[in-house]
Amino acid sequence: MMSAPAIVSFAAAVALVILSLAFLLAAWRVIAGPTLPDRVLALDTLSGTAIGFIAVLAVKTGFPLYIDIAISLGLVGFLATVAFARFVMSRPIVPERDRKKHGSAPKMPKVGGKGGGRKGGKGKK
């Protein structure tokens, strides 16, 4: 029968192997894409995986300061995800056919302008 510290050490080793695999797969998704939202989600996954690494190391070494570091990384990771999501949402939505025709996102027409939106640019008299 195994002692409690041996079980914790074995479980930590298994968790580190699984987290390493998750980290590699998420890193591949950041590099391969194919879309920007995929990359943003993969970066969020990398942040969560890093938090898992730090938590497992805290349990394995018995050093409680690592938990504070993991909490701080979680807050920073959340803020980064929100910032990336706002960036993705601020980009114009361009149909796929226009992207192929122009090679990149076409310029969006200006909204508003002189004259308050009336034809001819003249206001009420």
C-alpha cells in the first residue's frame, strides 16, 4: 500500500503530463489558427493551463505562495480575454466573397456626414 505523500506525488506527476499535453495542443491552436477567435480562445486556454501548472506545483512543493501567483494570473488572463474579445467585436464583419474579391477587408462606408443624413447635404430651411 502506498503512503499519502507517494500518492500525491504520483497524482501531481500525472497531472503535469496531462497539463503539458493540453498546453502543447493549445499552443498549436494559437499558431495554426485558422481564425482570430480560435486564437483568442486558445490564449485563454493557455492561461488556464498555466494556472493549473502553478496549482499542481503548489501542491507538489507545499509552497503556498504559488496559489497567490495562480490567482493573479487568473485575473490577468481574464482581463486579457476581455480585451481580445472587445478587439474581435470591434472589427467589421466582411462577407467571405468580399474578402476574396478585395484580398483583404474592404473599406467600410462612412455613416453620417454633412447635412445630417439628408440627400444633397442641406438641412431644413
